[in-house]
Amino acid sequence: MYSELYGFIAQNRELFRFFYSVVIALICFIIVLKTDRLFRLSSHQGIRYFRNAFFFYGVAFILRYFLAKPPYFLLMRIAFEFFMVMGGFFLFYSLLWKRFEIRGAESSLFNLRIFIFYVLAIIIALLDYLWLWYNFMFFSQIILFGFASVISYRNYKKGGKEHKFLKLYFVVMVLNFIAWALNFIFADFFGWRLRWFANVYALNVIVFLIFLYGVIKVTRKAK
């Protein structure tokens, strides 16, 4: 059964990538819309950065498919990495913003702290472009979500009214860490064989679906 499934994917790889990109982007933009409404109801500053993360993720996956063709491939590499890394930074910062902002910045997209992330994301994307690999992106996100897993676990242990959502947040941060680690391992050591990248793609979809589930659950309670 599995061999037949992988055979079907191999024969329709372009179609598979298209649906994969569309599904991830659609999930991201649904999360953006729902979290934006939640922010307007609660004015919780962390939700703004959470929302921004999925906006950047959604743009990244759209660019990954539509620019993954000559003569745009090199541009796609830089743009895709930039938006993916920024999505990770925004998600990470959504856990930490209280430590750096008292009342929240006037803009969640353009402020001095976020500008530092922009610079780092550009540097990471350009370094990978110059070395013709993805390792700087992989390492940055593995480290990032390693710390995010620890922080989200501490938040979960503290509990409070958002206990269940914090648990979900922790689980997804761990899954993100695992997904990025597997991306690195399979890309560097297995050369992105079909069987492996299909499994990682499936894990990526699961991670985004869990985030969507958590967001829907929280927005229903807010109503």
C-alpha cells in the first residue's frame, strides 16, 4: 500500500507540491484571519506576533511553489528562506514579547526589535544562497524551536486559565523542533529521497493543522 502511495506521489510530484503548498498557505491565512479577530477582541500583544508568524509562513509557501521555476529559482530560495525564518522569529517572539515590551510596540511588523530579526533573516538567507545549501536556515530554526520548546513548557507548567492552549502550544513547538531536525537530517544525509520528504511534508501539515485547531478552539471560547 505504502509503495503504491509513494509511486503515485513520484508520478505526480509537481501536483503533490502544488497541493502541499496550497494547503499549508490556506491553513496559515485562516489562522491569520482568526487571530487578527482575536487580537481585536483581546488586544493581547502576543497574538499580533503569533498572527504575523503565520502570515510570513503563508507567503513563504506560496513563493516556494510559484517561484520554484527558472529564472526565478534563486530568487525563490532567498525569499522563501527569509519568510520562513521570519515566521519562526515571530512565533518565538510571541512567547517573549512581555520581557522586552511594557505596553507593546505601536507596530508589530516594524519596530526596532523586529528590525533585528529582519536583518538576521536576510543574513541567514544570503549565507545559504552563497553556500548553496539550507543549513543556516535549518540550524537557526532548530536552535530557535529548541529554546521555544523550553519556554513554552515552562509557561505550560505555570498553567492558568489558558492551561490547555499552553499545553497545545508546547506540543506544537516540540513538533516544530522535530520537523526542522528531520528536514536537516533528510536533506543533508539522505538527499531528499521521495519516501523521506513525503513523510516530513506530512508532519509539517500535521503541525500547521494542530495550530489551526488550537486557534479555532481559543476563538470559539473568546466569542
